[in-house]
Amino acid sequence: MTSSEPKLEATFSLLTMSIASNAMMAMGLTPDPQTGKTETDKNMARFNIDLLVMLKEKTKSNLSSEENGLIDHVLQDLQMKFIQTK
């Protein structure tokens, strides 16, 4: 990493969005940034959604209201998209 590159800060929001991004790719809703291809893997999509559910449960009462709102919104959106892609 060069000094001109911004330093990424590890945050709950970044982790949540990273897992959500993987779920979106697995549902075939966004292309893989490495290959540019769009592929569907329902098991991987479900796994990533389940990861977010587990993360929400394990962090219960330890999140700020913004973090809690983010994970709730992301989970609701992903679960609806998952149902619609069946």
C-alpha cells in the first residue's frame, strides 16, 4: 500500500456490507469484480445471509442504533431478494 492510498478502517458497517456484497454476487444480482461474470449459487447466498443473521444475534445489545439499523435493513433487503430469485 502506498501512502497515497486511503487506509481502510475495519468497521462493523464495512463487515456487514462486505458479507452483503457476497450474498448479492451469489444471487447473481451483481457481477464478480474479479471475473466480471454473473453467476448464481443459492447455497452461497443463503450462507452469507445466515452469516449476517448470526452476526446480528452475536452482537445483540452491542451495536449502535446506526449499526443495528444497517444490519436490519440489509438483512431485510437480502431476504426479500433471495425469495424473489427462487
